Amino acid sequence: APSHQFSGASASLTGHETDGRLELTTGCPPGLSSDVESFGVRAAPALIVFAACYGAFGHRPDLVLSGVNLGANTGHATLHSGTVGAALSAATLGVPALAASMGSADPVHWDTAREVCRVALDWVVEHEPEGRVLNVNVPDVAPDRLRGLRTARLAGFGAVQAAVKERGEGWVHMTYEEIDVEHEPGTDAYLLLHGWATSSLLQTPIHDVHDPAPPEFTTAAGRDADEGDELVEVSRGRTMSSGRGDDGRDPGGEEPAG
């Protein structure tokens, strides 16, 4: 797990490195058996999932549970969620994944989340939705006040809206505030506000085959050559460290992005 809060990281592959090495700490989170090997990593959740799927912490995981996040991940704002981004990253590597979030930044009723996640995990294990992630949000209510679990479509808005508060020469001041809008019935945000836990299937990036078709053209070089005639060099993007190492130097240890 990340060793500190990494909200809004989406599927970022950034991490804090020293001499090109990600920094790890070991420990036992509250409520977890000491028999379970645990690591804190100074990296975005998606990068931790990538590392785990390539054997950095032992055997490749059979399933990834991302969360339980402090605060809801509903609506189109799931695009920016580090919790959801980590689960989607697992799915792109062929590992079934569940993203789970509580509807409060300071939750009290963890028993409710435990019950909902148990049902959701059983579903993921049974169905193994290829290329998709189950995104679950749980209201912070006592188990006897939970109305149930409902499938929901994404709301048009998330729980937080960004805005430009001020800007000047060489700087801009952004604010991120909870918004109060009328959510459409049947959406995840609406159901969560009304005491329901919600589940939504999210798809990993795929190309869209619907109209209109993307633009294309052919040059003279394209007309004169077959696809297999000539190869050109293609470089992949690279992940960068999000900070300097403890020695104060720029880590410089870049790794190619997948």
C-alpha cells in the first residue's frame, strides 16, 4: 500500500526513489494479522500494483483489492481516483480487481464496508470480469441502516469539483470543494446519498468502434510501401520519480512505462 495519502493519482506510475530504487517500509497495519507480510511503498497506487504483478513482493497476486479508500469515488471523477486507477492497472495486466471506497473521509462504520466488500469480492472471484473492474462505494452508516447493494451507472459529477480561484504571472491557485448538486436517480452518487452501497463495472481503456470514425490519410510513402517493408523506432514513455531521495539528489532512476 502507499506509505502516505496519494489521492487523485489516477493510474499514475510515479514513485519516490533513491538511486533509482523505490523506498519500502515493513509493518503491520491495525487490524491485520502479523502473519500477513505488509509493505508501505512511497509510490502511487497504480505503480505499486504494477510492481506486485511483476513479482516485486512475492507471488503475482490472484486478485487486487484497491482500498478501502477514505471518501467516495463516484461519477466521472473516478477518472482521477488513485484507488480506481490501481484497480484498472491490475485489470490491464490480467488480474481481477475490486476498487472499494467509503462515503466519508473520516469513516466510522468499517463493519458495513467489510460486509459489502465480502459480497463484492465473492462476485469478482466467481466472474473474473476480464478487462473490467468492479467499483464499489459504501455509505458510512451502521450495518443495520444499510439499505443494500445496488448496481449503478456513473453520475455526471463526482463528489468534488475543481475550480480556478486565482491566477497570476507564473502561478495559478486551484480549489477542490465538495459540491451540492441534484444527482440523477439511479446513479452511484444518488444511491450512495440515499443509504445504498453501489457497484459499477468500469472498463479498461479500449478503442471505440462507433461512428464517427477517427480521421486518417495516406501519403506517397504510404502508398509506395507495404506494412511489413520498413520499421521505425518507437520509444515508450518513462515514469519519473515524484521527489528526491534522502541524499538530496535527483534519483534519476527512470523505468520504462508499460
